[in-house]
Amino acid sequence: MPDYLNQEIKFLSGVGPKRAELLKKELGIYTFEDLLYYFPFKYIDRSKFYKISELNPNFPYIQIKGKISGFEMMGGGNKKRLVAFFSDGTGSIELIWFKGLSYIQKSLMQNTEYIVFGKPGYFNGKYNIIHPEVETSLKNQNTISAKLQAHYNTTEKLKKSFLHSKAISKLINNLLIVLKGKIQETLPAYMIREYKLLSLDEALFNIHFPQNNDLLRKATYRLKFEELFYIQLNILQKRTIRIHKWNGYVFSKVGKYLNQFYDENLPFKLTGAQKRVLKEIRKDIGSGKQMNRLLQGDVGSGKTLVALMSMLIALDNGFQACIMAPTEILANQHLETVNDFLERMPINVGLLTGSTKNSVRKELHENLQNGELQILIGTHALIEDTVQFKNLGLVIIDEQHRFGVAQRAKLWKKNEQPPHILVMTATPIPRTLAMTIYGDLDVSVIDELPPGRKPIQTIHLYDSKRLRMFGFLKEQIEKGRQIYIVYPLIKESEKMDYKDLEDGYESISRAFPPPKYSVSVVHGQMKAEEKDAAMELFVKGKTHIMVATTVIEVGVNVPNASVMVIESTERFGLSQLHQLRGRVGRGASQSYCVLMTGFKLSNEARKRIDIMTKTNDGFEIAETDLKLRGHGDIEGTQQSGLAFDLKIANLGRDGQLIQYVRDIADGILDNDSDLKKTENQMLANQLKKISKKKVDFSVIS
């Protein structure tokens, strides 16, 4: 956009230095452009005028036209108020103010025609409007009028400085007058014609001051279209560059390692979904192009097995492979799982974490550099400069959103040629989010559970049924099962009325006394060694109940644990609830998830509990989560490497439009991958402006 849009907001008429500081701190508005793209959150129809004789106190908002016949100051102290008597010839109504009384009385005149807008009330047989909006019907000619009045989000600090919604609207009014005829188009003319879009100038005017519902709809569509289109064009161009620029190692053969594993060690028959995903991976790693694939699969769907078989293909082709996990617990678990799978096979597997002793590290580094160490499993310790591979061919990144982008880049840079990348996540990602945040990756989904797994039964109980719940837990312990009990807080909070771990541990210890029962505790404030020791007791079956916070959300695998109790369920998001539930259901026995709550629940909390009790499908849950919370709150988006701030589009509601603009962007790049054609120069220029100037992370997912 032209430079004048980058002018500091303090230079706009009506702002000044003090208001500018507030707008920066409270709303992140620094420039003219920031204000222009600060969109309303709702609109109120101002096209209809009511007669006072038609009024009903149930009306949400009304607009009337008439004159003030007189004023009266009433009450005293906090109850002091200014009352104006207003009539339109069909009846009368009182206009009431509690603040700015002397200013209002001076600024309003009797026997002048005014337009009054507000919410009607009814008291002592009289209609009233408290703090109405009042303006003369002979409006200032510099004011832009609109039939639909825009309302803007504001804050208490802004309101104290009289920067309420109406004031923000007036500032935008001033801005649009300044910018009239100067807003430059950001989409090529052929796209505006072909896809029947409003011009940018028209769209921005009608999003703030819509003349009717049809123009508001068209303005919203144009701005959403552009926002989502450039995100997709950016992602797809990076993907196109990666595919053409980065050659990948060719894993052309399947040899002794995979064949021996398949014939002798495969613990169960692969599901159809696992076979399909392995086929997709084999196609990638044999293509000569770098694989960059996202592997999604619910907890327990068999992702690790697929990852291991992919690593065996790398080994068959003379390459090394590694798995990077976000925590030591998860890295140790991967090591245990891989060693169990590879029992009796001549494969050298190593572990590198922050806890690895120096003597072990030295030997590990030597074996890694001479190629004797074939598979390395570890935490972010893998990205240390001292860790050098002989020929790293495949990198598996588990729960990638828990790593910063720069961390992942370090791992990729350990080779002259980038290794193949397989990103795994047990957090189901809604399709629209996958197309946007992970849009540069190819996506594989394991949507079947291995044979023998039973769906987890989920039930909701109120706190009044706690004794019944304890009885059920004792029955499960009698059957030889183990139990998780998860709390949202470690200590009691004055601000939040939720169950806390410390109090919970005491009551559970009373209900499940030693020596018959054994209870362990794990939470985020414990030292790492204490936490690991408590986890180890539970993993080995030496404690019956683990009382914990969400530190056990990812990475604990105890097939004997059959019950997950979640206290103050209303405190957790859907994705987190689903992850916690995934800690059970890993063995052959029937597993249960018990959602405990108080009686007072918000509508949103009820919806979350309802979906949890209805389905175990992680993708259905993720879609619901996106619709309930919006993309900004979905776990992982801020560290994806492609995080973005949507001004008007909504990933939960605009799925069809995302697919539509993605197809359009794909078609443009098919014909002009570098955007060198004359008609696409505007697209290339816009991408340069909106693309962040940083390392191109698209090659490392």
C-alpha cells in the first residue's frame, strides 16, 4: 500500500499523541492502515424510524426523530441525573444521563429536531432511554452516514478517554475522508472481474459505513476473499518453490531391515489406514524430492509404528534417522516402544536428552558420526551444534507445535541436503486449519484404531455424585486397573472456583487409605527427577492412582490405566480434554473417562461436555473446538511458523471459501509459478509486502 497508509495514527484528525498511545497499547493501532483494517464486530440497523406511540420496552434498540421540550436536573450524589423531555407528536419519552451532565445540557437545544438512538426502558409508567445517542437531523456534511451502524470492540481504558465505539467510528470517518480516491487496489483487474468482487475502495467504505445489507455482504466477502487468498498464495508458492528447489534423497529400495521387521516383528496386522499412509510416504521418499508430510492420527492409532517402518526404509538405503520429541518422558517412551518393536533385530538405537551423561554423550557422538548409530531418539538436545550425523536421511518430529520454528531449522541444517521430514501429531487438526497453518505440507491421516482397541466410554457426573465415582474407582482397582485423576490447578485460587490438586490429593488419600491403596502425585512445580520418579512408580504399577495436573496430557503410556477422571472439566478446552482422555484406552480392557463438574455451567462448557460424551472422533471434536473458540485459541497455531492474524475471516466458518481461494491460487501458480507474468505483478508485489522477512521455514514444516 502507498506510504500515506503508514503514517502514524497520531497525525489523524481527532487523535493526537495521547489518544495515539492508548490506541497502540489497547488495540495495536499504530498507523492509518491499522485503523482502516480495524473492522466492526456487529451492525445495528439504523434505517427504520419508530414513532414513540409504537414503542415496546422489549425492543432491543430504537431510533426516533423529534424535539426536546425541556430539561430537569434530578436526584443528588451518585443518583444525580439530567432528564430531557423528548416528543415526536405521537407521544413523549425521557432521555436520561448520569455522566457529563453540564456538557450535555449545554450542547443540546430546545425546539431543534434531533435523531435519538438507544435501548428503550419502561419505569413508573414512562418510557426512557438511558445515555442515548443524539445528533441533529441536519447532519454535518463531512459525516459519512450509513443505514447500518457499525459497532467496534473497545476497552475500559479507551472508554475512560471517550474512545468508545462511536468515537472510533468518527475517527474512521475522518480517515476515509482523507483517503478518498487514494486507496490502491490489491487484486489484479482480471480477478475482480472474474470473481465478481467489489473494488478495495468500495469494500473498505462499506465494511465501516454500509449503505445496505447487500453492500455489507459484498464488502465482507471481498475482504475475506483477499485475506484468505493471499495466505493460500503465500503458502502454496513456498510449497511450489520447495518442490522444485529442494532435491531429496532417493530411498529406492526396501531391504533386509523392513522385510525382517515385517516378517518377524510386526506385532499386529496393519490397519487399512496405516497401509495407505505408508504407501504415501514411500511414494514421497522415492520421488527424488524432499518429503514434507504431516501425519495426523488420534491417540493410539499407530503413528509410531508407521514412523518406525519409514525409518527402516531409510536404514535400508544406507541413511540414519532420528525422532525429536518435546519432553524427556516422551523421548524415553519412544525409545522403549522402538526397542520393543525391534527386539532381536541388529539395529543400533540411541537416546539423547538433557539428562544424558557426558561419558555416554561422547560415545554416542562418535557412533553418530561414523554411522554405527542408526536411529537417534531425543529431545531438543538433538539440535545442539555438537550433534553431527554421518548421513541423516529422515527426521520424525513428534508434536511439532511444541518446538519453536528456529529449533526445527537447526535440525534440518545438519545436512548439506535437507532430509525427509515427517511431522506427527496426536492433536487432530481441523481441515480448514490444516489447509492454512500446515498448508505447505502434504497431509496423511490415520483414521482407524488398531484391532482389539475398545472405544472409551465417557460419562459426565456432577460433584454431588462423588461418592458414587469413588465406588466405581475402587471396583476398577479391584480388577487390577489403574486410574488418573487430573486437576486444573495445583493450589486453591481465590479468583477461580475450581478444584485444586492439593485439596484433591488430601480427600483422595482419605478415600483410598494405605496400605490397601497407593497414590502418587505429579505436577508442573515438581523437580524433574521427582516427577519422573512418581511417573515411574505409576508406569510400573506400584501406585493405583496418579493425581496430576495436565503434565500427563502428552506422552504417558500406561496400558493398564483404564480410568481418567477430569476434575472441573469446565476449565478445560475440547482439545485438551480429548488429549487427556487419550491417556487411557491403550490396553485391551474397557476404559472410561469421567468428567466431573459443578452444577453452574456456561452454555459453551455444556457444549464441550456434550460433544465429549457423544464421540471419540478427534477430528469431529477438533472441528467443534474450532467453531466454538476460533482459530486464535487453537493450541499450536502460534508456533506453527505460519502464524497469522486474521482481521475478518474465520477458519471455523469460512471453510468453503478457504478451499475456493486455495483452488484459485493453485490455478494461478500452475500457469505462472514465479508470478512473473504482467497480469500477476500485483500479486507478486503484494506477497513481498505481506511475507515476513525471515528464514524460509517451509522446507522444515
